[in-house]
Amino acid sequence: MSVCLRFAGEQYEAAEILQLGFIKVFENIHQFKGTGSLEGWIRRVIVNVAIRYLSKAKLPTTSINDEDDTTTVDPDILSKISSDDIHGFIRKLPDGYRIVFNLNIIEGYSHDEIADMLGIQATTSRTQLLKARKMLQSLILKQYNTVSI
């Protein structure tokens, strides 16, 4: 469910992705070759289901200020943020930003792999990730009212 929550913007979407994912796992369990971990295989199936589910909405993007921003989040603040808070911030990202962020930062896919998965250019993936990071930074700064330059 945690994988689904990272990709979905809402709890009900995560539940829907999880349900669709398990259906896909049971339909395709015969394709699991046993060479890797079952958990890793299931995770990949769930990620693919999440991408397909969210791509039906065509991954809308939200424009944010692209000006060069020298504002950073104080490392002391980052050390105090709980994992639940971090997941909450990630869920607030628009679908396009959230999907690319999860695929690159959490799941470890390259921008070329993400581009193939989503049917976009690798440069689009890089741009989405940059904007996701800026938006996350902005959300954290707003939440904690802390600016450090």
C-alpha cells in the first residue's frame, strides 16, 4: 500500500491502484520466473499499474515559478520531519511531478527508463523532477516557516 500511496494523490486512488495491482499479480503470477524476489516482482507490477492508472488522466502538470531560487531547507528541519510528513508532501505534488519523483528518487529508474514507461522525452522527465523538487522545497518551507539562504 505504501507504494500505491506514493503514486496516488488520494487514499481512495491508492486503494484502487492496490486492488488493480493485485488482480494483475494474480492474473500474471505464471510469468514470475523465480530468478529474483517475489516482492520485487510484485512491486514492479504495482508500479506499472499505478503508472497506467494515473496516465489515464494524462499526467497534468502544474506550473511553478522557474526562477533560480537560492532558498534551501535548513538541514535541522529536515532531520525533524517524519516519514509520514514526507509522504504527505509527496502526495501534494501534481500527478506528473509525483510520478516522476517516485520513479526516479524512490524506485531508482533513470530518466530514459521513465521516458519509455510514460511515453515522454527524457528531458521532460528531468524537468518534472526539477519542478517536483522545487515544489517539495516550497511545501516544506511553508509548513515550517523557515527560510535559510
